[in-house]
Amino acid sequence: VGCELEEKERFWSELDEVMESIPTGERVVIGADFSGHVGEGNTGDEEVMGKFGVKERNLEGQMIVDFAKRMDVAVVKTYFQKREEHRVKVEAGSGWSGSARKEDKETWWWNKEVQDSVQRKRLAKKKWDMDRTEENRQEYKELQRRVKREVSKAKQKAYDELYTRLDTREGEKDLYRLARQRDRDGKDVQQVRVIKDRDLRVLTSEESVQRRWKEYFEELMNEENEREKRVEGVNSVEQKVDKIRKDEVRKALKRMKSGKAVGPDNIPVEVWKCLGEAAVEFLTSLFNRVLESERMPEEWRRSVLVPIFKNKGDVQSCSNYRGIKLMSHTMKLWERVVEARLRKVVEICEQQYGFMPRKSTTDAIFALRILMEKYRDGQRELHCVFVDLEKGV
């Protein structure tokens, strides 16, 4: 990489001599990184390469193909199809390298003409750095101007294609996706260290910010709810509850995911999983004690509250954050045991898609989209109601 064209040609000439010196009948395998892309497809070069090259062919790639034809060898890796994620590697300190070019949001218009022009400009720059003659300088300046022209043409062509695509139904999806991505990229939430109080004054000190978060979540979680009053008027039904069995705890423990953030007690679920049957026996005893006493440990009532930005609205407004509680994994295990029992006796309508086994809200979204398309094709009116319950209340 970065060698002058003369050096590259000299290298290939010397490699030709080495190949010609090898006795006939010997098997030759050349392993090297020539920094070349031989391109997709093999039209006209079927005798030396397969169809599974990558990207556009560059100068180095053409040299590889020419060498293969001269020496009657093959570019072996092009005969095997590779998964996309296996065609790119990352090297520390030098960015992206490998067989596939990293997609970049600012160079999505990149094409072969631009690539070749940039490559020639780099060679001219290196040549001028080594020999500061007026002739080399003029050559470098001319190639600089040519690169600018090629970039301008490539951008114009790419934008024309984009605008044409946006006029289609498929293009509408791309437009919304681009808008959301640009909006998301414009927010650096990790760097927000200030927040606004209820009077929209910006708080900067760590103490005042924490006090504001405490005030906000206390108000949010202690609002009076009309449903609670309705529940108070419902007569409770008491009946005998069977003791929790070991197999229930074992099944709930198996369903718990590993690698999750822990609560204030710092006891991850992995601890119970590693203890095996001893943990199942202890937890069964603990859960039955909670069931009989109708009181759960005070430690379970504590949690770590983490505000997560919703990716919309003012990043300094508390109302644009979603509070996530990090709770005790042992308490979550208890909840899973209780939930499994409740699901056996509670009837939930088929139209409920959220938090249901073997169902997802994406199913409902898909069904709604199909319905909208059918009505659009039939040129009939369709009325939909979307209700957004504030803070999930």
C-alpha cells in the first residue's frame, strides 16, 4: 500500500521470475495481502477466478488477475462464497481494512471512478514528496482538481438516484428512516450532565441534578390513580394457596437470563445457577416463608433508578426520560414463580400482544399494516385509533 506504480510493476516482474524458476509439476500456493479487489463476477476471467470476489476491481486487483493469467494460476478465495460479516476485519489504529469497504454515512456515494482518482492522486502526492520538481507538483495539483470533479459528479448522481427512489412507496420508508437516524445522531445524550427544574432553569451542580431527579420520580410514582379507588371497592376472595414447589423454582431459575445488571444487593442470578440444587432448596424455603408471612424482605423494596433518554424531545427535560429500575434478581425470581401461577388462572384476550408468550407487538403492527394496504388498494376509508397512555398509566 502506498507504493509507486513502478515499484509495483517491478515486484510483479520479480514474482514472475520466481514462478518461472519453479520446476514444472510442482504445486505452488501464494499467500499474501496484495491490497487488491478483483471485483464481483468473473466475466472474461473464468479461467483464473470464481464469481465471489468483492466490490469493484481496483488497479491492484487487475494486476492480480493479469498475473494469474500469465502464470496459469487461480485466485482461490473467489471460488467460495463468504458471509458479509466475514468479509470485513477491523485493525486497531488503522481503521477498517479487508475485502469489503466499511459503509460510511458521508461516503455512501463512493464509486469506482472516485476510488481510482483518489488512488492516482495519492501516488502523485507520494511522488512529489520524494522529488519536489515543478513537473511533479503540477501533476499532483491536476489530479487534485480531477478528484474534486469526480466527487462532485458522484454526489450529484447519487442524490438524483435517491430523489427518484423517494418518489416511490418504498422510498417513503427510507425517508422516515433517514430522518430518524439524523435526529438520533444529532443527540449526544452520554454528554448531558445538566437538567432543567420545573421552572425550566438549568441545574448544573451534581447535587441539584440528583435532587431534581428525586423530586421528579417521587411525583411521577406517587400520583393518585382513579383505578386504585375502583380496586378498593372490590371484595377480596381468600382461599388456600399451595406451597411453592422445587420444580416451580427450578423452572423459573432456568428462564432467568444471565448477564443482566444487578440491583442494590449485588447478587446476580448466576450465583443461584452455579449453586444448583442447593440454591433451589434454599430459594424454595425462602419463597414459602414469604408466602406464609405475607411480607417480603425489606431489601427487595430497594432499587437503583436509572433514567434512559427516549431519543425524542429536549435532552434536559426529565419528562423525556424513561425510568428503569434495577432490582434484586432474587425478587425477580420470586416474581417469575408467582407469574407462572397467575397465568394458569387468568384469562387474557387474544387481542393482547404485549408481554405474552409466543406473541409480539410486531404481529399486531404487521396485521395493521396489511389492513391499511387492503383498504388503500380498495380505495376505502379506514379509521384507526391510537391511544398513548402517558407514563404507561
